[in-house]
Amino acid sequence: MASFVDSNRNKKIYHIQDQIFTSSPNPAMTLITAIIDELSNYDVSVGHNICGISDGKGRGVDSDLIILQSNCYANDIDSSNFELSHTHINRNTMTISMPVVKIKGKSHQCIDTLKIFDNQAIKTALAGEGIEYRTNKLDEISKAVLGQSEGGS
């Protein structure tokens, strides 16, 4: 399943069980292609853990874009349609991994809210406003930031 909401609040939801995909000879390939086509309409994607990758040792979770890339490989979708890599930037004593995404040959920027809300300066600033969260799970952060007991909508 994939869902998209743009800055004008237009929404699209794709599910493998939708008629358009189930009637296809290869539902998975048709779904993946639809997702790539939809992503290609935008220059930027915003998401929680949108570009994260597990370390293979039980830490971290593969993001939607990592899973999309794996599904492209598994379904023999031309890699020029969706490319995801990471570049490493050295800053003082830290090495920062930055995602590099190209969709249909065009650069695509990713804003990862997990990295924003995991930043200690952001946590400190929000705590100063009475907004605190214990984990970096989207549900907990949205409840804290929006002040709702049931999270954001």
C-alpha cells in the first residue's frame, strides 16, 4: 500500500487489492510502477523514516523507499526509473549518511521527519514549549506535538 497527500491536500491511495492492480498480469509490478509514476510528479517527499535503512543487526528499520527499491529489483523494473543510494558527508567528527534519490532520472529530495525529531536541539526546543516524547515513533511524536490523545490525522 502507498498513500500520497500533496500540499493542496489531494490524496491518493494505492493498494495491491485495487481492481487496477488485481486485473494486471503482474499486480506487484503494476503497483510499483504506479508508485514510481506518482512520486515522479513531485520534487520532494516528506515522511517519517522515509530514507532509513536497517543495519542488518536488528537496529533500524528499512524505510518505504528502501523497500520500494528492493521491490524494483525483485520485479525486474528498470533501475533508471528509481535509484536510491546514500552519500556520506564528513562533518567535524561525524559522518552523515544522506539519501540520494532519482526518479526517472530526475533528482528527488527527501525530508525525513524522524531525523528532525531525533535531533537533540529540536527535542530541547520542543521540551521548552512543554512538548515531550519518549520514543521516536510517529504516533507518540504526533500525539505530543499536536496535543491530541489519539495522534494526528
